[in-house]
Amino acid sequence: MTDGPRSDVGRWGGNPWQPPHTPSPEPEPEPDRGSRRGGRSFWARCCACCSCRNGTDGDWGPEPHGDRGSRGRGSSSGSRRPDSRGSDARQPGSRTGGVNAAGDGTIREGMLVVTGVDLLSARSDQNRREHHTDEFEYDELIIRRGQPFHMVLHFSRPYESSDHVALELLIGNNPEVGKGTHVIIPVGKGGSGGWKAQVTKASGQNLNLRVHTSPNAIIGKFQFTVRTRCEAGEFQLPFDPHNEIYILFNPWCPEDIVYVDHEDWRQEYVLNESGRIYYGTEAQIGERTWNYGQFDHGVLDACLYILDRRGMPYGGRGDPVSVSRVISAMVNSLDDNGVLIGNWSGDYSRGTNPSAWVGSVEILLSYLRTGYSVPYGQCWVFAGVTTTVLRCLGLATRTVTNFNSAHDTDTSLTMDIYFDENMKPLEHLNHDSVWNFHVWNDCWMKRPDLPSGFSGWQVVDATPQETSSGIFCCGPCSVESIKNGLVYMKYDTAFIFAEVNSDKVYWQRQDDGSFKIVYVEEKAIGTLIITKAIGSNMRDDVTHIYKHPEGSEAERKAVETAAAHGSKPNVYSSRDSAEDVAMQVEAQDAVMGQDLAVCVVLSNRSGSPRTVKLHLYLSVTFYTGVTGPVFKESKKEVVLAPGATDRVSMPVAYKEYRPHLVDQGSMLLNVSGHVKESGQVLAKQHTFRLRTPDLSLTLLGAAVVGQECEVQIVFKNPLPVTLTNVVFRLEGSGLQRPKILNVGDIGGNETVTLHQKFVPVRPGPRQLIASLDSPQLSQVHGVIQVDVAPAPGGGGFFSDAGGDSHSGETIPMASRGGA
């Protein structure tokens, strides 16, 4: 993990296609050093099932060509014109036009000509409602695999029993029946692999069909056509963009390996468009609302475009294991020009502060529109976007936060901290780090590639920390394998196990230059793992599914089993523990801009006096564990009577920490001590954060689909200094497209009020989310629930008038007030 901005080279860098313009501030892609022209492909390195694919695999599509700006409703990011068919068949035609099979354009008398197709694709139609896709802001048909849907064919004459009709679905550059990219469904005769079409009604020149799709179907955007054959000749309906069909994973289908057997889970983890993401520290948990926006117009195209940019074979897109692994690689930009550029430097002048994002929609639409990686992201942004993408594609997915998350760099499966003879940290050896928190994803699926017992929740982590098979991706990894320390299970179990259940091992250099374990913190890593609860905004503690109870025999066995497969299998053999003085660290609930105090509590559990030499070092820290220089320290000697407890306090003034503040407003207290009588070594690292204020949102009037309403946003600056270049963001699925508001400067301790109007486009309970960002203060956000009533005429409407996510708007403050 680096601590600087990331701008990287991807596999498409050397492709002749380039976006139509050079957006700012993203740099132009460099030549592609990882393309498949040199070395093994991504699939050969990342996915065992694809390692034997020939480099000329027909459905390994090239980077999509064309103007990204032309992607509008009905355009396709995940679908391409098949080039294995005749030119007439490839050209879009009108809904009533057609050609005969010979391609000469002659329509002979008696031929069964398809004059129109009704896919019943409206949001209010039966198909969209039964497939749980009626919230998608799309006019095209969107269905879930393994579930039947209905359509109506219109002919030039009545349908007769001697007529032959076949439906065809095609995806990719070279559709092939054997790869599932060319699906042929004879009407009334049954198909293969779960595909079939049945006549439900024949009336005049109309034919009503019930079409069954395979539960293993490829996901993506398919072209659709109809072929007919009778004595008078054959006919094929030309491809029409209006008739393209999206097929998604189906957690409602028991035959689909992504099936979820709980309706409340499906409502939360597939259909919920907003959620909570947790951050901070275990003792000071912060939470923010995130707009996933998986049903917003354009997001589905962006998700399919991500698979295209990776060059994922179409034939592999029916496998959720492969799809989720590709998404974990492509949401970050390292080595593939993916969606987001990671930046942990604190300098976001060339992009957006990761704390300022309020949702995924603006990020994904920017990537779809420009083809360039979006600056900038950190772990919760990567995880929020991943939740959006996987939910959009039909995978039950949740965003998970792990507090005190370890980053093991040497595969020892322990967090190793090295000190010299005087217990001063040896920074050149301390490569492992512990993040205050780390956010990743769980997605639900069966794992046919693993032994039985490892299906269910799978970890997918899109934050680029370490490579997996040479690619910056992580997972899917069975949570069950993590819990039991089975670090040899694919994918990336060893790395994730160390994040949640390794020990923090303190090593001291001896006089002869060797190192000895002087202290082992067994409960310092993965102390709390939480996600949003189903059906509410409460927290759900899921630590128990990741690890056995701390200190239990099962938990110790899992840790030592995992360590035996690490680079230091005998680490516990040199353990030396003689501990009769206990140490705890306390920190008050600190607020940004105010003074604070930290306190160390020492307890003598022996029957003899103990003398402790204590050293306290305070520094600011990024949430990734990267620390700044020590700005305050204290050294004290404490004498403890038998059974006694004493407290050592260190006050910290705002003026002392203000010059050193970094992202997240977190501080790290390093405490080390030595017990004179017993030689016991005390060591503790304690992280705490400074709370930031919330934005207060108030709805002014009722919200009705299609009618303008207004929200009031109130903010009080908690700092005695001026906030400069303040930017607000406002977003909410079904309410407001991503909108940027530039409000200028806000004085020290000043209160400001904004008013913003928006037009809801979908009814029901919605979340309107806002954030504030400035160079002096970030991580400020607020949310309000908006219950939107249906329009008087019923239904909803789509409009892009709700906000422009690409250009900021200068907004005057409605009112200002002092403290």
C-alpha cells in the first residue's frame, strides 16, 4: 500500500481506441505494458478455468469503439454487433421491416413475416415486475435468468401449426452456440440448457409466447431476432436496438448459484439502493449513508462496460465467481485503467477527496462517459462502488467494515512490530500495518469450485493492497474458510485471514542481534466486523461469522493453523509471556476543533510492588496506519502497590494538533513501558478520531413524483478558522442526479443555510444524501429520508434535469449566522 496518488497503466493503454477528448484532471493513459500482446492474459493469470483459453478466443472482445458521449438510453456498453453473421442481419431495421433468409430483400407471398415485437418491457408491465427489475430507469427489457418472461410477436398473417418460428439471442463479437453466446430457441419444441419458448395464445396475426431462460445463462445485453420458415420461404427480423434484452443473475431462482433463500435478504442486499458505511475506530464508530444507485439510468451500462474494459470472455460471464473477481480488479485502476484511482496522500487537488463522495452513480457514469479512471477513491469508496455493481448485476452484496484491520506484507499471518534493545520502534523493519478500519464486500453465492461447505458469503475486496495471481484484486474468498484458518482455499484466504484474525507480535532485538518475542496482542486485530442491518439503519455485528470467539480453543486453533501455512510457521515457539501488570488506554469523545485528553491506566495484578517506566508518543495518522511525526510525548515512572491501579493522563490542546491534522482526523497513541522488577514489556497502540459535525437536512413540503420540492441544508463550521473553496454534493436515487454545489468560503464558527430544489422521478421511501468538503475540513455529511408519493396520474418518469454531475454550480448562501 503506497501513501501517494496512484495513476497507473492498464491493459487497454496500447489499444488504438481512445476517448473522443482528453478529460481533466485524469492523465492520458500510458502505453499498455500489461496487454495480452506480451505475457499471459488476465484470465490466464487470474482464473484457472480460463488459463487454457486460446489467445484468439472468439468472444474475447476488443475494447469497445465509438464515442463514449453517445451512450444514451438504448445504447449498449455490454453488447456488440455480431460479426459472424451476414451484413443484412447485423443492420438495425425498423420495427416493421424485414429480410428473407436469402438476403435479397424479396418478401414472397405466404411468407411468415414478423412485422413487430412487443417485449412487454415497460416498468409497469408483467415482465419487469415479476423479475424485480421495475426500478431500473430503463425502457429496455431487463430480466433475470432462470425465470420465464412473456412477449408478443406480430405477423403479416395468422400463425399456422406448420410454421416454424425460432427466437435468437446473441452477445459478443463471434456468437457461438457452444459457448452460450448464441442462443436458439425453437418455439413449441423445447430448447437446450433450460431455454424454451411456448405458445400461450395465438390470436389473429399475434402470437403470445412464454420464454424460459437458462439459470446458467450469460449475463449481459443481448441482441434479439426472430426467424421464421414456411413453404413460401424463410424470414429473419433485423436486429433493432429497441429489442435488445438485458439478462442478469437471479437470486430469486433456486437453480441459479446466486440464489438467496430469504426474501428480506434479497430486499436488502439486491434491491436496496442506499446503505450505511461505517468508519472510524471500534470505540468511536462513525457512519455515513451511501447512495448505491444501482437502478439509476446508465449504471447498468457502466457495469457491463467494466466487464468489457477488462476483456472478460463473454462465455465466462455466467459464472458469478469469475464476474465478482473481475469486478474486484476493475473497480480499482491499478494495472487495468479501472474505475477509481486510489489516493492516500492527502492531496486531492487533481480530483475529488474520497470523503466527499456520497454515492456511486457519479463515479460510474463518469467512467462510462469518458473511459478514464476517476480520481480519487479509498477503501469505502471502492467498496461502495463494488456493492453498486454487484447488486446491479444481480448478486446479493453488502458493504462490510473491519475495525483494526491488518495488512500483512510478508505472508507470516501475524502483524510483526520490531523494536531495538530500548524498545524504540525500528521503522525500517516495520512493514506490516494496522488500518483503523477497512471496508470490503460480502457477496452471496455457491462455490462449485470449492469443496462442500464453503458456499454462502464470499469476501470481495476492490481496494488495491496486494496482488493476487499478479493482478490487484482480492476474492471471492469463502468466509467459512477465513473463520477456520484454511488459508490454502482460493481466492486470497491467507491475506484476508490476516486482516481479521492475526495476532500483533512485538519483537525486541537482543544484544547478539537476534530478535525475541516480548509481547503478543491476541485481541488487537479484527476486533469488530459490522455491516448495515437488514431492514433498518442499525448496525449488524457479523464478527462471529468471520472468526470464533476471541480466546476460545477454536479461535486459537484457527490462528495457529493459519500461521503454520505462513512464512513463519514456528512463530509461537519463541513466545515468552510473564505478565502481571495490565495496561489500558482511554480517550474521551474528542471533537474536531476542541482540546482533548488521553489516559493510560496501569493495574498491578501481582502481590508485590511494581515500578513501570512509561513512554507516551502521540502522532496523527491516516486510517491506513501510516503515521505522521510525533508531535507530543511524555515520559513517566509509576510505582504501583500490590493490587493497585494508577492513571497517567496527557492533555492535548487544539493548537497543538491543528498543524498536523490529516484525513479522517485520527490520532495514534503509542505506549511502551518496562516493568523494572519482572522485566515485563508493555506495548500498546491506541487510535482515536476527532468527530466532525453533521449536515442538517430538512424537507420543505411534500415530495411527489414529477413535482418540484425543496430541501434545506444547514451547516455550522466547528473550527475557529475559515473553510475555503467549500463544495457540497447532493445525490439520491429516484430524487436527485449527482449535483455539485460550489459555495465559496465559510468563516470560523459560522453557520450557513442552503436551499436546493429537485424533482422526484420514482415513488416510495428514498434517501437524499449530502456532503461537504474543503481543504480544512472533510468527512462531513448528512441524510434525510424522503417519502415520495406517486404522481396524480400514477407511475414515474425519467429526467436528467435533476442535476448535472459533471460541472459545479456556484450557490449563494441563503443565510449566515455566527456561533
